[in-house]
Amino acid sequence: MKKKSFTLLLAACFFCYLSANAQTTFHLGVKGDIDLTNISGNGMSKSLQTDYEAGVFGEINFGQKWGIQPEVMYSRRDAKISDDFSKYYINQASIDYKNTVKLNYIVVPIMAKYNISKLFTVNLGPQFGFKMYDDEDLLKSGKPAFKDLDFGVAGGLTLNVSESFKFYARYYQGLSNINNIDDRYSWKTKQIQIGVAVRVL
């Protein structure tokens, strides 16, 4: 407990130091990307599905090198069900389930950003996904097959074409098990994202 409190104190001192010794700036923008999505695990296909995300982001910059980039995104995710799904869920699987699942999330990444140079920025941080809608009929009970929360880590590289216009590539790895059927098999989300971000303020 003491070690945890000491770590939190050091983190608070670090951010206080940045705020006191660097010029803090704030910006807002819009962004969107094309994604390749896969939900891995028993009963799920290994194929990648083409999806998209769109939303808004903020930039809190502590001087020229470090910053934080919180985002709120609408994320469309499709997944393919494997042909042997009913083998793993023999007593729960619906007889005529669809092979494609559609999931919609509100995604909140909280990214740390480090400017390697004026041209390139590295991003890394946690990401929270909140399921808003699903279109799937996998279980004969009608119970949702996917949990409402998807938590993981995202990281990537941004190309700063100008102060306002950016290209980025990012990878997301889900850490939480989103399988809501039972605890026997784990399903985790993986995404490759390529997109554009534009500052508007």
C-alpha cells in the first residue's frame, strides 16, 4: 500500500513539475480511421474485418515534447464466427446464428504523446470501449454473447504533416475477456488503424 501511494505521489509531482515548468497548450480536433479488426478466441474466425472509427480528440501539451491526447470515438467493429462455434458452445448456440457479428462501441483512448521530432509523435495509453449496440443471434437463450466493456492498450505513430493536419497508424490490443457466454474461453479484440486527424481549435 505504501509503495502504491509513493508511486501516485511521484506521478502527481511529475505532472505538477511539467505544468509549472513548461508552457501548457490545449487543442481540439476531429479524427477518423479505417480499421482491420479481429476478435480472437475459440469459436471466432481468424479473419480480419474492415471497420471504421470517427470522433473527436483533445491535445494537452506540456511544452514541446510531452503531452496527453484524450479521445472520444464511435467505433464500428465486425467479427466473423468460425464454422466450429457450436462445437465449443454445444448447449448454448442458436441453431441458425448469423456468421457475422456487428458491434458498435463508444471508445475512449487516453494516450500519452511524445514528440520525437516536429515530424513524428509516438502515442501510447489505455483504451476503454463501451458497447452501445450489437447485432448478433449466437445464443438460443437470447443472452448477449459479448460483454459491455472492452479494455486494452493502444499505441502508434503520428506523422505531423503540419500543426493542424496529421496521419497516424495505431495498434489496439484488448486485455479484457469480452466473452459473455461463460469463463471457459477468452475473446480479445485486436485492431490495426490507419487514419487522419485535423485540429480545428
